[in-house]
Amino acid sequence: MNKVYASAAEALAGVVRDGQTIAVGGFGLCGIPEALIAALRDTGVKQLTCISNNAGVDGFGLGQLLATRQIKKMISSYVGENKEFERQYLAGELELEFTPQGTLAEKLRAGGSGIPAFFTKTGVGTVVAEGKEIREFDGEKYVMERSLTADVALVKAYKADKAGNLVFRRTARNFNPMCAMAGKFTVAEVEHIVETGDLDPDEIHLAGIFVKRLVLNATPEKRIEQRTVRAAK
């Protein structure tokens, strides 16, 4: 089965609509599906709930969707690099479900594995646990966290075959496999596409059964979030 679409816009056609929950892979600006995010912006869909470790930066990544007011709620772990996010949140224009990073990863993994909830010590005794069930195991308190699923997942991989089997590259893997598994309809953006059967099975990080559509982005920008270099001597 060939899952390859000619462009990011075509890959999202008929898939996204107002009010959906969208899971987006990436960590900072590393491993983000930048072409798919731009195409999602161009669709004009609104009232989105976005699940992502962070919210991009001003003018790039999910920051583009914040600028166009297409996001109504973020479920995130870190939001410190986006001034527009800060402005909208403090003005009461944007909802935020703040989630510890490990808990967010597990909520997505659990959702993709069909597990409705789990218990963790993270957040016990803090605002994170407010309104949630607390249970004691072996003398320790744990908070119950509900898993996460999404209507659509947008992910970035390094390589794919035409059946949608994905290979990630180093730290750019980050949240992408969990988002892909948690999405009911997953679209992957990749830098290389090979014929089905060309990938060594041991090389595959995520099975193609989780991926519905593919789009090639051979020259992503890969912007660096915080460039730090040593001073010239």
C-alpha cells in the first residue's frame, strides 16, 4: 500500500476539521513536523486542542497556530519560549492543561496502548493533582492520570517506506512515536522515502500500521531554538 501524498496540504485534506484534538510530535524545535504544521495553519481550522510537549516559538512550529488563533487549548509540559502563548494565556484567551513531562509521555503511550489510566507519584501534593483521584500503594500516595488520545497526530520521522514504517533519527525521535500511536489518524512527515521492503525490519522504530499518510519534506529548516557558541579567541 502506497501511503505517500504529494504535499502536506494534500496529506491533511479531508482529515482535519474544527474542534479536533491534535497530537504533535517534537521537543522544542527538534523533530517537529514543520511542513504539516504550516499546512494545518493554512487549512484555517480552529478551536483546536493541541497535545505537544511545548508550543513552538513565536512564528515557527505551533507558534504559527497561536498567532492565527487556531488553538483554544494546549496540553503541554513546557511553554517558556513563546511570548504569544504567554500573552494569550495571561489574558485568558488560551486554556492550558499543564502536565509534567514524563507524565505527558506516559499519558500518550498509555492512550496508544489502550490503557485508560495509570497511577504515578509525580504531582502528588501539588496543583497537578487537584481534582484527581489519590490512592495509596505500599504506604505511598499516587495520583491517577487519564491517558491521552487524539483525533489526528502529526509526526516527524527521518525515513519511511511506502507502507508507513518509520525510522527516527537520534533525539528527534522524542515524543513522535507516542503521538503517532495515540492518534486515531496519523500523518507522518519524513526526509526520505524508500520502497516497501527496503528497510531492515530491525531498523524500524514504528510500524506502519500506526501511519495512515506520508509526505516527503526532503529539506526541512530544522531551526535551532537556542544557538550557543563559544566566543572567538
